[in-house]
Amino acid sequence: MKVIEINGIEKTYDEKTVPVHAVNGIDLSFEQGEFVAIVGPSGSGKTTLLNIIGGLDKPNSGEIIISGTNIGALSSSKMIDFRLNNIGFVFQAYNLIPVLTAKENIEFIMDLQGRSKVEKDSRSLELLKSVGLNDRANSRPNKLSGGQQQRVAVARALASKPKFILADEPTANLDSKSTETLLEIMEKLNKEENITFIFSTHDARVVKKARRVITVEDGKVVSDEKC
């Protein structure tokens, strides 16, 4: 089943005299349960493409259809609600709220969704267990290692029960051991729960785990290979 369809996406930034084509006519689709790495040199358009898929940035032309919804046609407020209920994000910088515990960071998304206290409590503990941090539920981010913070970020991304997860350079700030642990957790979630993961990455370890690798250069897809 197709989760995402991208048709003719163009994104141009006006850099004074010379326009920059960050994304230049990309057509792609993603199926439920894929584990995909988008790769390419710095400035190739990987992050811009991820931001457009996630509704964080708008293309100049083209359309993105997620589970039958053309997100380009949504108002800003409806796009916020759509992201909240359909898309999970994992960023390079973790982006955890420093004054909240690991459990509270995970529950924050569910607070925004208006979930009950019982449901928030149950799901946050379930997710902490799934990422191997059930013993750190009451720890704040400054008491967690970088790898542990990123695992909390993955759990938080899953809290809303999204259609897919977008992960922008999620291993960039992690050491080898933390990277391996994080990737094993995401691969397990992908296989056991059929959760779609789409990575933007330079990391060969992520690419090695991916079952589909899309290479982007100068805003265009130059190869799309299943592994």
C-alpha cells in the first residue's frame, strides 16, 4: 500500500542573483513498511526533500499525497494537525524538552492529541520499553547520553502512532555503539510493527541497514535501488 506519493516536486530558493534549485522535479512513492535511506552530498537536496514530505516546507510546484491527502492543499492550521496525527520526526539534534523527563517528553505529543492520562501513561511506558529505556523514565535529557536521548526521540516520534517516521541524519551525533543500538531498535520496529522509516543520511551504517537507497544530486534523483 502506498503511504506517500510525490509528483513533480520543485523547490527553488532565490539566492540574490542565482536561484538555487534545492529540489528539481522529483517523482517518488513509498510503500507501507519500507526502510529507506536518502543519500547524496551536502547541498544535494536531501533535507529539503524530507522537510517537504513532512509538510515543514512547501514546494514551489508539484504535489505530495499522504494516504490520499494532498498536503499542499491544507491550510497552515490543518497541516499542523495533519503532521501531529500522521508523521513522526527524528532530528539530528534530538530536540527533547530539557525540563521534562524521558516519559514526559514522549507524552508531550499525546498531550497535544488530547489523549487520556491512562493512554499516555500506558503508551509512554510501552515505548520506553521498546527502545530499551524503561529504567530511565524519570530521567531528564541532561542525565541521558546522546544515544539514549535519540532513543527517547524515536519513542516520542512513535507516540502519535504515525503513518511513517522521517529521520534527518539521526546518527550524526552518535558514537558507533549508540548508532548500532539505535539502528537495531528502528529496524526491529520496522519489521515487527511494519512502521515506515525514511532517513536522510551520510552514514554508511544507516545505508547498510536500508532495504532501499535513493541517491539525490543537485535536487534530482539519480538512482533508486532496492537492496
